[in-house]
Amino acid sequence: MDFNIKLVFSGIAIALAIAGFVPYIALILRGKVKPHVFSWVIWGITTTIVFFAQLEAEGGVGAWPIGLSGFITIFIAFLAYIKRGDATITKLDWGCLALALASLPLWYVTNDPLWAVLILTTIDMIGFGPTFRKVYHRPFEDSRVFFIIMILRNVCSVVALEAYSVTTVLFPFCLAVGFLIILVILQFRRSVLSQQTV
């Protein structure tokens, strides 16, 4: 694909990230959305590191939306902490965070972008655990629109990549799948709970 087309898709992915994150942050500040702090800490760390690994693997402009998302995700983790979004922390949540943090030194030891992305994608998928649990039990505390936008953002990020390999494609693809699973759980649980109140 032509570089200009890649740049356009990268721009679309960045615009989608901003379009998803800005209203999500506003909802957090108003107390209408309560993200799970552990998931967002894990996602912030892994997304930022994967951005640098994608750059090293020549992902080019397709890595830019991941980089922006990493930095915004860290900010959302901070907001989730100070606003006390979801204060329900289970042993499973602690286990997910411990596994994620324990896996980070493995990336340093391997010193290979492929291994870094494999390890960090696994960590990121573990990071979905607390949010899967949260949206199952409290599906009205999150935004469907946000997760739809994040799915689209990741698809555009993949299209915008300048080089296609497991190193560059795996992370945004898995994120899209993870957000899709959240969306399905959220929708299913909202339907079930809405029927129970009728």
C-alpha cells in the first residue's frame, strides 16, 4: 500500500483514539464511568512498551496510534485511581497484576521486539481479566461507544502499519478481540439485567 494511504489510516486511528478517549475521560471525571484501575495500569504499561517495540520492528506510522493510546491509557489509570473508579479488587485481580508485572523483566532479557510483543500481548490480555469481571457484574458502569471506537482504532492501526509481521500486527489485533469480548459481555449482561428489572 502507498505510504500516503498508511498515513491516512494512521491519522484515522489517532482521530478514533482521541474520539474514544476524550469522552471516556469526561465520563470518568463526571463519575459516570468507573474503570478498573488494575486493567488500565497493565494496559498503559504494555501499550507504551509495545509502541517502542513496533517502532523497532519498522511498524512506522502504524505504531503512532498505539503510542498515543499508551500515554492516554496511563493517564486513565491515574484517573481511575484518584477517582476511585472500581475499588473492588479481588484475589484474581491481584493475580493478574502480579503476572503482568512479573512478565515485564522477561521482555528486557529477550531484547527482541518479537518476544517483547508476544510477552506484552499476553500481559495485556491478562489485563483484560479484571475488566471482564467488572463488566459482567456492573455492565452499566462502562461505555459501549468507547469499546466500539477502540475496535475500529485497532483495525485502522493494523492497516496503517508499514511492515506486517507478528511483531507489528499481534498486539493491535488482540486488543481488537479483547475489546470485542468486553462489548459482547457488556451487551449480554445489560440485556439480562434489563429483563430482570421489567
